[in-house]
Amino acid sequence: MMLIGRVTDLRLQMSLGCCCTSHDPARLEAIREYLGELFHRLCEDEDMLVRRMALSMLPAIAEDADVQFFASHVVPIFEKALEDKIGLHLEATQALIALLKAKKLSDDVYRHLLPVLYKYAEDSYWQVRFLIANSINDIHNSVNSFILQSSCFSLMLKFSSDAETRVRSAADRWFQGCFNFLATSKYLGDLFHRLCEDEDMLVRRMALSMLPAIAEDADVQFFASHVVPIFEKALEDKIGLHLEATQALIALLKAKKLSDDVYRHLLPVLYKYAEDSYWQVRFLIANSINDIHNSVSSFILQSSCVSLMLKFSSDAETRVRSAADRWFQGCFNFLATSKYLGELFHRLCEDEDMLVRRMALSMLPAIAEDADVQFFASHVVPIFEKALEDKIHNSVSSFILQSSCFSLMLKFSSDAETRVRSAADRWFQGCFNFLATSSEV
């Protein structure tokens, strides 16, 4: 008798569903409330068969319901089903998927259903996760809701690192199938912004790792509006994300398709990463500069590589300095023959960082030693003249400055001021060995 009563309840439920064409608001509200209570009762019935049948019918009943019905009845029913046996988990998952594919649902309804979907996506039974992963493509293609589609992407990022091979494979197939959609999607920037700020670090990491491939063909506006803010935000994250973001930034800088306008947006970000408090981040950049330098032909990027390595050559961390030293040794021939060498040193010697200016000046003698007269007239002389306007520098070791020092001290040795003559005398006493062999004596 109890089973007959349950079946009667189900038939009554179906009849009420057919009556929903009534235009009486009060009657409609009463029907919905009754249906909600009825399904609550059926989905908690002691007979698993009844619970299963009620869940399987829920999508058809709820499709035309309002937001309140979903909040009060549908969501609690699905959440309750997760506490049931594995058989009901699968039944409830199928019902949830069928409901998400309904074209009539509003974004407000999806906002109630998505937290439920995320709970199911974390179910301990891999069969449930696989069922969702294998159905995401149908859900994604069935609706045009930005909220739902972007959530599908976020879920598949999670599934792509699932412990179960079959779940990961389903995610991989989905990404391969929808890459073209992602590349042309109008909401791609907003999507990556959301993913890179997801509360789950795994999602943030995977989104960052995918960003270079997505952004490579993007325009300058996309970089300014989305890529740069995403990389800057990542610096506020945990050290693991610093490294992930650095790898993504390096991969992007090595892209051959980027314009100088894009590099102008990315370089300030690179400089921020180069000053990160974690030496691992600085080392990762220093160790990758050679690949970046050799991958592109942009003067702006290549000269910035030199500037960065000058900074790294005096880094507090030994491993960072060593990476810089190896780079300078390996690219000296390039520097010596580069057409833009003079302009490069002009820029470095006017860098806002005094350390960069100092190091550039210290390298200039070795670079300029074999240069022609034109190079000296156009670059070396103006650089030294410009340096006179700068702050007082420590002495630098170069044959040019050493001989100039000697000539100057000869002048100072007959200066009208006693203190100047005394300073010159002390200098001559200290460098007697140099004077003894100098032709200027």
C-alpha cells in the first residue's frame, strides 16, 4: 500500500506539472509550493527506487520554475542527494546535468545551481566527476549564459588535474575541442581575470600556464586591459604562483608575434618581477634572459634584457649573479658587433637606477676599446659628459680613466689651493710604480 501511495504521489506530481498553464498567480504559487514539498518528501523516501524516480523527474518539473523554487527546493534536494548512496549520486548528477542544459533558465537560477555543480565536481566518487566532465561540452554548447560557460571552463581546469585518469582525459578532449572558441571569445579577458583570481590555487595556476598561448595573438588593448593586470595581481599571491606567473611571462616574452607596443606594456611587469623578494623568481628570469634575447628581434626587448642582467649581476643571491655572469660572457661578441650598441649604452648610462648607470660605465671601456672615431664622437664622449651631471660615482677601472686621472693629478699638483696640491701629492706617492714606467714622467 505504501508503494502504491508513493506512485500516486508521483502521478499527482505529473498532473500538477500539466496544470502549470493556469494564469492565476495565486494558484501557480500554490502548485509550485506543493510540488516543492512533494519532491522534498519523495527525494527523502526510504525506498531508493522512489528517490531515484523523483530525481529523474525533477528537471522536467523545475525547468519552468522561478528562482525562489530553485533556492527553496531544487538546491536543497540536490545537496541532500549527495549524502545518499553512490547510486543516487549518479542519478542526481544526471538530473543536475539535464537541468543545466535547459535553455529556459536565467542567470539568477544558474547562480543558485553552480555552487551545487561545484560540490558534485568534488565528489569522492570518480564516476560522478567523470559524468560531469564528460557532459560539460553538451552543457557548454546548449546554453549561451556567460556565467555558466565560464564556470564550465573553470571546472574543466580542475578536472584536467584530477586524480582519476578518465576524468583528466575527458577534460583534455574538451580543451582540444573548444580551443578555437576560446581564442575568439569576446569574454576571454574577463574569463581569465576571474580564473586567475579563483579561490582555488590550482585553478589560478592552470589559468596562468594557459595565458601565453591565449594571449600570443591578442592586440595591444587586450594586453593593457587583461594580461598586465593579471600578471601584476599574481605578484600578490603565494610564492608558488609567483613562479608560475614568471614562467608564463617568460613564455609570452619569447613569442615572436608580439609588437614593440605590446613589449612596452610587458616590460614594466618584467621589471617588477625582477625585483621580487623571492630569489627563485629573479633566478628564473636571469636564467631565461638568453632564450628571450635570442628569440626576438625587438630592440626594446633586447636592450631591456641587457639592463636587467646588469641589475642581476649585483644581486644579493649568488645564483642570480652567476646566471648574469654566464649571460654576459656568452653574449659579449653580440654586444661588440651590435649596430645599436651606442644607443644601448646611452640608455643604460641614463637609466633611473644609479646601479645600472654605474655598471654600464664600468663596462664601457672594454666595449669601446676597439671602436672607431665615430663611435667615440657619437657615444663615448657624450656619455662621459652626461656622467658629469650625475651624482658622484665610485672610481671605475678603465685604461681611459686611469690615464686621464694621471693627467689631471699633474695639473692639481700645481693648484693654487694647498689642500688640492696635498691630495695630488698623496696620490703621486701612492702610485709611484705607475709613474716610474709612465712615458708622461
